[in-house]
Amino acid sequence: MLLLNQKLWIEAAKLRFPVGAGGKGKMKVVKKKILPEYFQVVRAREKNFEIRVDEDNIQVGDLLILEEWNGFYTGNSVRRYVKYVLRDSPALGLVPGYCIVSW
């Protein structure tokens, strides 16, 4: 059932964001771990961004799946469509090699 729901989310994302990767390709799905204290506020929609190591080339339109991690996967996850990515902004205090992803 979970796998079926995940496939439906991905298909819906393709319809909502038919062109991802900054308009240069298709939307991709990026899965990331998230600690419970942050997971709860993301799920409650009180937090709408993550500061992450820029290792996945996340782009506007990508589907970000945040999976709750408490030393093990809890089975809880949230799905968010990326709306903005900030990179290369040391003047704003963003360390090189990191990005801010918002949804």
C-alpha cells in the first residue's frame, strides 16, 4: 500500500511539475533522513525549508521525501515539492557546499 501511494505521489508530481531540474530535464525524487524534532515541525507545516549539504543537485520541481530517522527509519515520511533552492551565497552566511531548499 505504501509503495502504491508513493508511486501515485510521484506520478502526481510529474503532472504538477512536468519539467524539473531548472527546466533542463525531468523532475527527480530525492530521499533524505530527518531527525524527529525537525520532522514534527515539517509535518505540521511550521517549517518549510532545510539547510543541507549540496550533494543531490536538488532543483525547483523535484520531489523531496523526508523520512524520519531516529537511529532507524520510523516509517514516517513527508513529501514536499521544491519551490526554491539557494546556493553560493556566502554573503548571506551560507557556507560553500551547502544549500537551502524550500517548499
